[in-house]
Amino acid sequence: MAAIRNVEEIRDGALAALAQASDRAALQEWRVRVLGRKGELTTVLRSLGSLPEAERRVVGAAANAARDVLDAAYTERAARVEQEELRQATERERVDVTLPGRPLPAGSLHVITRTLADVLDAFRSLGFWVAEGPEVEWDEYNFTRLRIPEDHPARDMFDTIWVDYTRPDGRRPMLLRTHTSPMQVRVMERRQPPIRVVVPGRCYRFEATDATHEWMFLQVEGLAVDEGVSLADLKGTLEEFARRIFGRERRVMLRHAYFPFVEPGVELAVDCFACHGTGCRVCGATGWIELLGAGMVHPEVLADVGYDARRYTGFAFGMGIERVALIRHGIDDIRMFYSNDVRFLEQFPGV
Amino acid sequence: MRVSLRWLEEYARLVLPPEALAQRLTVSSAEVESVERLGGWGPEVQVARVLRVEPHPNADRLRLVTVDLGGEDRPRVVCGAPNVAEGQKVVFGRVGARIVDGHTGKPAVLKSTSIRGVVSAGMVLSERELGISDEHEGIVVLPQDAPVGAPLDEYAGDVIFEVYVAPNRPDMASVLGVARELAALTGQPLREPPSAIVPSGAARTGRVTVRIADADLCFRYVGVLVEGVRVGPSPDWMQRRLQSAGMRPINNVVDITNYVMLELGQPLHAFDRRQLRSGSVVIRRSRAGEAIRTLDGTDRVLANGTLLICDGDRPVAVAGVMGGEDTEVSPDTTDVFLESATFAPSSVRRTGAALRLRTEASRRFERGLPPELAMAGARRAAHLLVELAGGVVREPVEDACPQPRAPVRLGVSLARVERVLGIPVGRDESAEVLERLGFTVEAADEGVLRLTVPYWRPDVRIEDDVAEEIVRMVGYDRLPSQTLAGRVPAPDEDPVRDLRERLRLRFAAAGLREVMTYSLQSTDGWTAAGDTGDLTPLRVANPVSSEHEYLRLSLAPGLLRTLAPVLRLRRARVGLFECGRRYLPRRDELPDERETVCGVLAGERPDRWGSPSGESLDFSDARGVVEQVLSGLVDGLDLEAAELPGLLPGQAARIRAGADVIGRIGRVDPRVAGKFDIAVPVYLVEVDVADALAARAGPGAYRPLSRFPAVRQDVALVVARDLAAGELRRAILETPLVVSARVFDVYEGAPLPHGKKSVAFALELQAPDRTLSEDEAQRALRRMIERLRRQFGAELRGG
Ligand SMILES: [Zn+2]
């Protein structure tokens, strides 16, 4: 039974060779050599015809069995080789994910822009729309119609930068607005109640600059006029605002204040988000952070724009955005905002 | 206003500690800006009397001082002060006292020492050692009324409130006014100071009559003649109180006028009666050229119409601002004519501004004083002149008051108060808090309070003022936090703002950092960028500094100034932008405030690591920004080469959207950049938001996508060097079937002839209704090239 032995030798030799095949090419070569049309086993099967009947049947069965064994071995080996190749390829192409990315140009929005956007969003969600107005204003809108006539001592509250423009009568009526409040008058002039508006914009004061004072600053004015608007509404609206900006659990405190164009006038403080009222560096040890001035729109201001001041009431407020940003980000010098040191800008990346 | 709590205590019991009082005032009345404590020296620091001063046996400049502390103990200590003398009241520190070291200025504890062989168990102290000033030349000499042996804290300790006085509250510029508020807030009674006077007999020196000639500027003038005063120092307690308020004692007569001003808020002036020669005081406006020498020794020429106090026709005081030198009280004055008047606030304010002279008196008049206070002040001051300077008040008390006012009465509807506050406050509670504040509640009908407003509250004129009085008394804590009811109004549209905000985001997304620069620039600043043509900016009359004098016409200078230091820090690409306004002047109108977004780019393109690659940014980077920020926002975006001020010719263009110019782009002229210390190429991109809005693209209409495949074909065309690629591209796109044409290369040089360039386009040809055959596409291209040859002399490269 030399033929049988031959089949067994072929099978064992092929299995040994298969164990050595470690890549696709070797596998392919092995397959052609062993199982191909001119392969060793095929040759055995082809030569069966020359064998006697009885031997042919035995050798044929043995050869077919050997073929099945080799086929299965091949499939298993191929899967293993493929897996190994994949593993090696993965290893070759492994990247260091901790390396910096290929940089895209880094743009960013100014921290004041972002603070303002958050503040405006808070009021938008309460039904306020956003309007803007002129930075160069008439005395009439900035002062007179807000009940601050010429020669009124309240003008001392607003150190003013005047535009060098003199009327024939010797008056100098043009100025850089000292607050966004003139927009109260401008908005009410062009529409009827109900009104809910916030007005962001640059304002200017004739003031020396230091860590807490800038002569140019960004203010947001708020105005709500309707039947039944009250001081309690002001308190609730600003409390909701404070919660959105400084955290849900914030509380607000009102105290008495004087602004000629509101009555009653208040200042609003929010409990310190850093120490929760016990006193710290952020709040200057008081537990409260002074945030803004506000009040009920003076009925004479309403009457001046032609509103029925018996029927309509309103509240107004004005806040400095720099102050909100200083508090939120723990910035200790207001002059950082407009000196534009790129190292400062880069501390607030993105949009 | 500086308010001493010791002084305040005379009018109202202080039932809370100082910090709590300050808090109450701040929340409900007027902000206490600071609380300053005088004292805290401890029991070892006492008032002492100097018994003996003897020479030191071993030192010429030192002396041995024995002091009396009121008990058995009479310590003898070494003292180097030149001003020590027997009989003085001084401050003595025992061993163990906490003081400030006179030499180092640091806190120290007093020890027993031996100085040049003499043991010194204690010290006579200087102001510096007490920590109240830097004065260390001599020891503190106390007034003679200081009680020997008393701890200094007891005698001189005090708390000073710095109270902010709002322009509408003249009453708060007085100690009594602050006391009145505190009494009301804490439910204590107010003790008013005595002001009884008993005028007796006619004046020896003759009556002084008063006539108000300009009643529109002087509402009341009270004159009191006090004869037989002895001018001398005022009592120690008065001097201390004046000092606590920051005023310098002068003599008893002047001190009394100042004291009453601080106490009641009514400024007064004392004339020497004998210097009022005519016996007739006239209050009138000045005539042209009139002048006066004021108390401070300055000769002042008065603007026409300045309100004056005149002796006959001679000006003797600038009403409400300052008295004249001629008639001032001197050490030998014996008869005083006391003025207590009410002047029009605006007149005093204008005069003060014109003379650049604002005094304690003028500040008070500016707030508008009630005429009633003039009489109260006159009586109080006359009372003190009698008590403290030995004078006699003569009959009659002159009182010119051309138009006496009735007290202000108000009917206050509780419904209105509720409307304003948002909460009801009951009739009885409202009445109670108002009465505490000095209002008289005459009747409380159904829902209406009938009130008389106290004369010292000129700020309360309408119902809403009373609502404020009520809420500040009942406390703001009582207000609930409500949200607005009612319908949400339809917003006003502001498309310029909306577009500006989109551009702001897109500039940031295009890799530029937002900066914010000042709206005001220096002279050099606005001309330096050279980009504003013939425009002249608005100037401000009182700039905060010469750096900030002109309202900007361009954002470029601010950006270039900001960019320069960044380029010194790093070489790789830097892009900065600002959204802001340019202020274009208009004759006799407010300027046109143009919303503008402007960006600058400079530096080298970064490599894979973000390091500078050595390859500078160029015009295409700037154009890339324009394409990215404006695509989809405006229709027909295109650049049109142009010569523009401040930009380098040949690298400058207008940004167009169809027929509209909406901005500019270009390389900043290197000479301009040089002025900002920038040596590398800088590119500028600017969009005028309102102009861009005019060219705003619509929402965009959908075009059906072709179902048929496109034929792609690259062609390189050789054309004249100065033919704009954009023009060539427009012509290509006019070719039937060509649906897109993208430039992908531009080449100049050999083997192309001089003056020629090759522009390569990637084309797509497509038919909407069928699959294009290769033949059809090639025919279309041949026709296109033929047309371009005729139109531009274009040749197919390599063709
Ligand atoms: Zn805190």
C-alpha cells in the first residue's frame, strides 16, 4: 500500500508546511502546491485510474479524507494569518494621540462679547428684544428728558465727554452718551406699550482709569413698560437674570438708590456665588455683589414721551457688562478688556 | 458727608452697633461709603495733665515730665517733644499700651525703658504713636476740657460715617438730617437742638434793612443782627465736631456759622456789621464788570448776572458761594450781621462753575434748600452766638421772603402705591412709617392718605415718591420676586445688528481673534492709517487724554496698533478683527455711526506643528477670509481691483456684491504699516454692515439636482498676463453645458512667452436632461476655446 502511505506523507508534509506559512503569499503558494490542479494531492487522485479497483477505492477515500483535512487546516490557518497581518498593520499605523492636532487658524470671540451674549440670552428668554442706539447723543436725550436738566446737581453723577460742536447760541449739545438710558426715550418715542427691551452699547465717562474704572464701557439697559409692571416684577426679573448668569440658587437684594429718571430707585446686589454670602475676596467680604442700578420709570419720563402714566408703569435697569465679566471670570483689572494683550485674549479661546 | 456718631448721638439714641446702623442707612436711606473708627487704643492710653517739666540730667534735648492721671500714681517719664509744657492735657501711654512705633511706623507694645540713665515707665504720645496721623514733631495737646485719667477711647473715640448725599436729598448733607433718618429707621425720637432767641431792643449800630431785588434767584433772606459778641476761640467740643467733619476751626463766630451748616444743612454767612456802611443789604444780579475780593484773598471779576449780596451798591458777597474779604469777621469784630438765605440752585451752580469755586455752602445750595430752613438756621446760629460769644440779638429779625410757599400737600392713593410696588401696604402701616419720617398724615380716607410733606424733603412731590418712602421703610425684603405678566411684545427688527452678529461669528470661525479697541483716537492715530481720505473726524472738547481725542473714522488704526505687539511675540499667522462703529460726521446732526467689521492678517502660514513655515501670508489668505465670511450672506460676491487710500496699489480691491460696494480688501501700504512698527506684510479686510445688508442674499431657491453624470475636463489657457482670471472664468461660464469652472493653477515663465500666463481650470459639463456624450462635450469645449481665442487671444496650452 505504497499509494496510501504516499497520501499520508503528502498530508503530513502539507500540514507541516502550512504551519510555516505566515503570510498571504505563502498561503497562496501552499494552496496551489498542495490543493491546486497540479497539486500533489490532485496528482494522486488523477493517478487513481492506474490502480487496481480495490486499491483505487481505498486510496481514493484516503485522498479525499486528506483533502478535507487540508482544506479545513487551510481555512483555519488563513484566518489566523489574516488576523496576524491585521495586528501587525495596526501596530505599524498606531498614532500618538497625545500629539497636537494640525492647527486650524484659531479664531475667538472677545470675553466681553461672550458675556454680553449670555446676558442678552437671559433676557431674550424672558421676552425682551434687543435694540441699539447712537453712542454720540444729544444732551436732550442723555440728560434733559431723563429729568436731569442743565444746572441740575445730578449732572455731577455723570462726568461727561462732550463733542466739540457748538451751536450758534453758544450751547454745546452733543456728547458721548454716559449711559444707555437715552434709549429708553428713543424706544418709547417710536412705539406704544407693551415694551420689553434690552439695549447693549458702548458708553463713555470723563474718568481717570484704574483697575476698577474705565472711561469706555459696555452697558446693558433694560426697560419694561406695560399695565401693571411693578417693583416686584423688577425684582423677580433681575433675580431670574442673576440665576441664569451666576447660578440657580442665587438670591437678590434691593436697596435704596437715587437716579433722577426712576422712582423708586434701587440698587441690586446678588449673593456671592463664590462664598454663598459668608464673605470672600470676590464680594469684598460683604457676601453681596453690587450688580446694577434700577427702578420704576419716573412717571414724568413716561408722560414726556406721551404715555398715559396713570395707566402704564415700567421698570428700567442698567448694568456694566465689564463688571459681570470681572466677577464671572475672576479678572482683577478692568483695563485688560480693551488693552487686547493677546495672552489675555488666548485665555478665552473659541466662540 | 462725614458724620460723627458722637455728634449724631446728641439728636437720636443709637440703639444698634455702628456697622448695623451703617447697614440700615445704606439699605434704606443713603449709602454709607465707609466707616472709620477713631480709637481702640485700650485702657492703657489715658488723658493726663502735665504736672512738672524738668531738664534731663544727661541730655540737653530730653526732659523729664511728671503727669497726673487722677489717682495716686504720678509717673515721671522721659520726653523729647519740644512742645510739652506744664498744665497741658496730654495723652499718656502706660507700659503695655498698644501704640505705633514713632520710628518704624509699625505696631508695638510700650515697654519700660531706661533712656540715658533715667527709667521711663510710659510715654507722652504723639499723633503718629496714636496711629491717627504721621505727625511726630510734638506730642498731642488735648483741649482743657479733657477729663484727667479718662481712657482716651472714652474721651476722643468716635466712629465717622462717610455718607453719600444724593443730589435730591439736601437734608442728608447735615448731621441732624442723618439723625432724623436713623431715628425713623430705628423707631427712636428725634431731639432737635435748641434755637430759642429773645431779640431785645433796637440796634445800637443801626438797623440793617434787607431788600431782594431779584426774587427769581433769592427766595428768602433772613438777617439777624447780634451785637456785643466777643470773638475768640470756639469751645473745644465745637472745634472737635468741626474737625470730625473735616473743617478747620477759625473763631467762635465763623465756627458757629459752619457748625450750623453741618448741623442743619443751612449755610450761613457772618458779616462784620461795622463794615456794612450803608445799613442796607440788597440782593441783586451783577452788572457788567463788577468785581469782588473774596475771603480767600482772590480778586474775582463776575460774569454778568451773578447774584450778589450788596452793601448799598457795593458787592460784599457772591451769593451762596463765598463772602467778601472787606466785611469778614475779624478778631475785633463786636457786632455781627448774620445771613441765612435761600438762593436759586441753578444760579449758585452756574456761578460756582464760572468762578471754578465750589464750597461746602455752594454744594448745599445747588441741591435746592427749602426756605423754611433759612429761618431755622438763622435762629440756631443766633442762639449759639448768644450762648457762646456773649452777643445780644437785636430787633427786628429781618426776613425778606417775597413769595412764601405753603407746605406741600399730597393725596396719595394706596392703590397707586400698590401698582408701583406690586404689593399692598395697609393704611395704618403706611401712615405710621410716614409719620416717623416727619410727614403729617391729616386724614386717611377710603384708600387715600392726605399728607403734608415736611419742609426738609423737597424731593417728595408725587405719589410715587411716597411709594418709595413707604417701601424703603417697610423693607425691600417684603417684595416678592415676580415675573412679568402680560403679553410678550413683538420685537422691533434690527437687521443691521443681526447681520453684524453673523459676521462677528464668521470672522471668528475664519480664524481671527476678536479685539475691542477704543472709539476715540489721537490725532496721529486717525491719520496714521491714511485710509480716511478727506473726512475730518469729530473731536471731543474734553478728551480723557490726547490719546483719545477723535471719534474714529476707521477701525484700521486700532487694529494695527493692537497687531504690532502681537507680531513681536510670534511669527506665525495672526488674525485680529473688531466689530464696531465708525463715526462719520454730518453737518448739525448726530454722526452716521457705521457698523463695521474689520480684520487684519499677518505673519507666516503655520506648519503641521503650528510653527511659522517661512511662507508669508498673502492676498489669497485675505480673500479666503472674505469668501468664507460673506458666502451665502450676499449675492454676487466679487472683488474689483482698485486704488484705495492706505492700501498698496496692485494689491487692493473693493468688495462687491453685485452692483454694491460693501467693503474693501488689500495689503496695507508698507509705509502705513511702518508707522505702526510693522515690517511684515499685513492684509486688511473690511465690511460695512449696512452696505452688506443692502446686498443681502435671499433665503436661496432650490435647483433640482441633475440625474445625469457630468463630464470633467481640465483645460489650461495661455492668455495675456494682465487678464484677470475672474474675467476669463466669467466668459468660460457663459459656455453652454459648462456648469462649473474652478481655477487650480496659474503659471508664468518658461516656456511661456514673456507677458503671458497660463490659467488652468477644472471644468464640469453637464446637461440637465440627458447623459452627455464624450463627442458632445468635446464639441462644446472646442467652441468655447474658439470663442476665448477671439475674445482674449487665449490659446490652449500644449494644444
Ligand atoms: Zn463672596
